[in-house]
Amino acid sequence: MSDIIEPAQLQRETVIFKALSSEARLAIIYALKGGEKSAGELVDMLGALECACSVERTNISKHLAVLKEAGIVACRDKGLKRIYSLELPCLASIFECVGTALAATATRATALPCRHCGRKSCKDEE
């Protein structure tokens, strides 16, 4: 029975993984790896991105609330600003793990011959 997760633990972990299922929230976590930031600083950093993780001032508070509810980020007041930091800094290692897995996948993909013609490089594979 030791290999089976307790339902309460599974529920807590599911909340964390659901919070991680957004490009915007992953970008926020990535930005917070470098240290604490205000919501305005996060908007400035992530608003310039041209992808689904672009964050506008109007919705960053929603993403931060989800991350805070999941226990991933912490918040403190500093004057009129709210400052956010990683509450679970170990989650930053997820980026390293995924980066390593993606690099390994890319290496394997380029090392394999084309399944159409057998050559290492083929237009049909693209």
C-alpha cells in the first residue's frame, strides 16, 4: 500500500499541477526564479512576450491568485506594492528537468534517419 498516494495528498498535488498548467503562470514562476518582484514588474517583463503567456495588468492578479492559492508563490506588502516570491523554489527545478528532457528529445529526433527515405535529413520529415 506504500506505493499508493493518499487521497488528500493527491488532491493537494493536483491543485499545484493545475496551477502549473498555464503558460502565463509558468512564465510568472520562471520570472520569480530570479527573485521577488512586484505585480507591475511582472507585467513589464511578461507583457512584452508575444505568446499566450503575455500578461496584462488586468489579468495578472488572477494568475497570481491561483499561484498563491496553490502555495506556489507568497506575497507581502511593501508600501503600496505587493511583492511576490516563490514559496516553493524547488518548482524552479522543473524548468531544468523539462529543458533536459526537451534537449534529449531533440537530440534523438535529429539522430534518427528519415522514416520515409532513410537519410539523416529529409524535407518529408519537416
